[in-house]
Amino acid sequence: MIRSFLEQALAVSKTEGKREALARIYRFCGMKLLGVSFYQKPLVQTITRLSVNHRTFIDIGASIGSISGSVAPMFKKCLAVEPLPDNLKVLKHNLRKFSNCVVFECALSDKEGSGILYLSDSNSDDNSIRRRDDLRSCITVLFDTLDNLVALSKAEPPYCIKIDVQGCEPLVFRGADKVLREQCTVISEFWPYGLERSGYSALEYVNLMRSYGFSLYRLSAESLSAEKLAKFIALGRNNRWVTTDLLFVKSDYISKQ
């Protein structure tokens, strides 16, 4: 694990500079000493900042609820979506004290029904609803769309959405047309390698979000230039360690963030 993380830090250094690489190493060391919540601090800090102007938090790929449990009290409603049975047991336990939290036991896609979730042998958070060469076992889970879950829960916009689904983000958002047309902000893992191996391109994902009026930013709210984005995608297409988190913000809503 340490070796893989050092490879990730090297990739980050090439794409985002040494300062960000050192910050990633600091987060990793903190995670080993203090737990996963330390590594997720930048995400939680960003969501905390956004909570002032958003009513509903939606955690897609909630895992065991480390992020949802940290920010749930800041929102009127919190939706946590997770398909893996082992994660769900812990997720429900961790969110049991929050009356505004609703846990959905499903994977999000562009359609509802049942489907295959492909599983990682080494990382319980590295599972996918699209087949990948490195995922060899699988289980059948329920599929649903984000539009359906939001309607069912009667959640109200503006929505603050965190999504981490291992490169299947475009498929999830194709089932979220109504939600994405509302006022919302999206915090997304951006993993070119995973997107490519899930049947998409990183640029296809970016263009999908732009079609709904989103602009791209880093979590720090620094804008991401076309040149830097192209470099990141080019380096990450065949390097699994090139990954980051992006902030997708509606262009007519930026001043309110």
C-alpha cells in the first residue's frame, strides 16, 4: 500500500506540482495514524463551506459513511447511496443517530432494475458497475437512478452532491437529468484511468457536466484551465495513480459559493 501511494504521489507531482504531492503524502500519513477521516478532511471542509447555500447533501458511493456522518447535521436532508452489503451494515450503524439521513441500498445508473457490481479483491471501495479487467468477482445488486431517489425522498434543491464511483460518473449522471438541471454543486473524483476502463473518456465526462452549465474548479475554488485539464487527462489516461477531486459549479451560482 505504501509503494502504491508513493507512485500516486509521483503522479500528482507530475500533474499538479510538488506542493500538492507533499500535501497528498501528509494526508496519507495522517490517515495511517488517525484514520480515513483525516485523509478526507479536504472533502469535508469543502462540503462544510458549501452547506451554507445547499439544502440537501447526496453522497454517491457513501462507503461506511465517514463523509456523510461528518456533514449530515449541516443539511436539511442527507441521502447516502451504497450498494455493497458489507459497507451498508457499517454505514447504517454510523448514520443511525441522524434523523435527516436516508440510506439507499443500491447502485446508481441510468436505469432501474438489477445489475452486476464488480468487486475488487483488495479494496472494498474500488468496485464498479462496469466490467474492468482487474475486477474478477461480482454480485447482483439493485440499480436505480438519482432522479428516482431524489423524488422518492422529496429532497429539495440546492443539492450538494459528492460522487466517487470509480469512473462510472457519466453513467450515474445520465440518470440524473432532472437533478442536474436544478441548482446544485458536484464534488467528484476525477480519475481518467478509471473513466477510460469503464467505457468513457475523461473529456466526455467534462463535456457532459458542461452541457448542464457547470464550470470546473479545484476544491480550493481555483479555476482549472483548459491547458492544465488536458495535461492531467493525457498523463492519467494510462496511469491509474493520476486522480484528483474536482468541483463542478453552475456558472450562474458561482458567486454564491
